[in-house]
Amino acid sequence: MSFEFDFNEVQLANILPTNKHIQEWYDALCKELPKYDITTPKRVAMFIAQTAHESAGFTALTENLNYRAKSLTAIWPKRFPPDVAAKYERKPEMIANRAYCDRMGNGPEASGDGWKFHGRGLIQLTGKSNYVAFAKEIDMDLDECVQYCETPEGAVESACFFWSHHNLNAISDAGDVLKATKVINGGTLGLADREKHYHHALEIFEE
């Protein structure tokens, strides 16, 4: 299966003007998107718009957990009350192990699962359960899968995995940026930027 329109590197460079590795990303998109039937202008535009917002234009493939104490308390008030947050400030591995322990298939804080299975990919794959499911679907060893998610191909495919399991192709066919954003973000954070990326990409694809 291939794309149902002329998808090329020049278009991608226009959509992601600050990315310095366009060829690498173009190759990864060409390899992975068709596997998940993301092949029409609307589907590809929605995929790139949403993932570009989530990954700062395909430049951030791992979750940034370098939080200050105040931010930790604001994001995870139950896990990081002020007296606890101060001990974890600016310590990403420790933060991940506490923030994500005992949920999403992760073990207790001391297990290290929170850090091992923190967010990776264009749509942050997070939690042992999700990594196990993704590894099983692509027939890959779990440890290998974790490393794979930090590569362009793995970053794209892990996002495609999320995409297919949340029926985002149908939402893309309807051109519903708001609904897609709610599915991916859980809210409407960055909606204006996602809409701007989407319409820009669609214009480029339909020229």
C-alpha cells in the first residue's frame, strides 16, 4: 500500500521548517504510515499536525521530566506534595519512578519501571502495559521496543499504534481536529497550534 496522493520531502520540509532531519523523518513516515492505512491527505495532515505539536516539530522523542518542585506539585499534587516535591526537583529518573509507579502496568517506585517506561515517541507511549502491547503487536522484544521508540521509525510507529487503537483515521476523515486533540491530549491543550498545522499541511497536500 502507498499514499493516495503525491507525498514528498519538499512538502514535509514546508510543514516542519525548523526540523534539520527531514529526509530521515520522510523515510520513516513513508515506511510506517501505510502499514496503518494513514495514506490520504486528511489522515496524513492530521497525523503530522498532531504529532508535530506533541513532539515540538519532530524534535523531542522522549518525555522531558526535568521539573521544578512547584511544577511537580501542580501536575501530580497527590504524588508530590510540597515537602516531597523538594526532594525530587530536577531529578528526572526519580520523578518518573514516583509519578508513574503502581499504575499503567508499572511496579512500585523502587522497581524503576516509571523511568524505563516513561514517554517516548511522537505521541508519548507511557507505562509498561502500553509498551508490552506495542511490542507484542510488532513482534519485538520488550527491551528492544523501548529503544526502538527513540528512533525515527519507532517514534512514528508507536504513534501509529496509538492512532489505530483510538480510531483516529475515522476522526481524521471527518477533519475533526478538536476531537482528535481530545483523544490524544485528554483535553484541548494546544488546539490552535494543532489546527494551524493541520490546515497548513492540508493546503500543501492539495496544491
